[in-house]
Amino acid sequence: MLERISTLLRPQSSPRFIFIAVFVPVFLLVVATSTLVTFLLPESYSSTARIKVEQVAREMTRLPGMPAPVDGYDPYFLKTQFEVIQSQVVLGKVIDALDLNQAWSKKYTGGSPLKTPEALALLKTRMDLRPIRNTSLIEIRVFSDQPAEAAQLANAIAQSFHEYRSRITPADIVDMAVPGLRPVRPNKPLNIALGIVGGLFLALAAGAGMAGVAAWIGRRSRGTGTPSRTGAVPPPDLPPGDGRSPNATLA
């Protein structure tokens, strides 16, 4: 590698040649690596259940010394519901109903049953909660390497939260989750496109940097009078003595 770099940086090597020689392999390496990693990543499916949550007057957040929310709007309400959905009160019932401690034991602990806090932490990492803008709907999205499991978990979470909210005010499950038809992670087209863009930037930076170094070395070599290695035959040694050729005969 060092020999190739030194060969590229020879004074007679043009910056354009060096730029191309560096740009092409760096670009191909980055694109090939990003594509390979994308296809090696495990696939993940998602399923989404939607539930409608209505706020009652007694749930209004009123800070000390602050007036009641205008038009009944409480900016903390949905955040509170998100925390409730992720609490052990709701997810604990899901773990018990689906027996996740045992079901996930083979996948994560090699057969040793999971403890409820461990299963709870794993379940939280698979969840994605989102409000639907300008509505009272909440999306409960769950990811899994199996589409049927993702739908089962999303529906179980929605049902558990529905039962919890029913003690305060009715909460309707608007849409039940269904198994996904195709994986959503990794996003292969996006990852490959990012690899191409990233490869372009890295290759441009590397090629321009090496070409700049080569140009600087060339200018320095010409400035110091260092002869270029063009393959020319070196001049003969100077004649000895008075400068006459050693083969010359005396007059």
C-alpha cells in the first residue's frame, strides 16, 4: 500500500490522474460496504393499532397559580397517555396475557425464562407511539422480526390500554393491527442511496486531498531543481585533469 501511494505521489504524476486513481476505489468501497451491511441487517416488520382517547374535565392539568387550559386543551394530556401506555400497569398485562417471559426466553436468554422487568424493557424498545395531528387518536406501532407477532403485540397493548382508560372514560380502538406484508427495516433503497451520496463525498474529499498533496510535491520538486524520473540517460562523468578526453592523443 505504501509503495502504491508513493508511486501515485511521484512528481511526474498529474493531479488529475491521482484524483481519479483515488476517487474510484474509495467510492466503490463505500457503496459496496453500505450495500453489504444493508442486506446483512435483520429485517423488521411493523404493525399499527389506533385508539381514540377522550379527555375529561377532571384530567385537566392545572398548575398552581395558573388559569385553566383554554378551550379545554391540555398540552400535557397526550404525553401523560404515552407514559401510561408504557407503564407496567398497561404493559404488565400484555406480558402476562401473551406469556412473553416464556415466549421470548428462547430468543434472548437461550431458554432461561425472562423476568418481567426484562420483558418490559424489551417490549418498550419495540414500541413507537405517535399522536395523529389534530385528532384525539394515538398510534401504537410495534416492530418485530415476525409480522404476526408485531400485530399481536400492537393489538394486545391497545386492548390493555383500552381497559385501563375505560375506568375513566370510554377509549375506542379505532383500527386493529394487521401483519405487515413487507419489512420496514432496514430501508434498503434509502440505505443504498445514502451509501452512494456518502461515497461521493468521501471519494471527492480523498481524491482532492491526494491530488493537492501531489501538486504540492510537484511544485516543491521543481522549485528545488530535483530532476524528474523520466527515464533519461544520465550525462557522462566529467573528463579528468585538463578537461580533455582520456582517449585524446597528445599533439
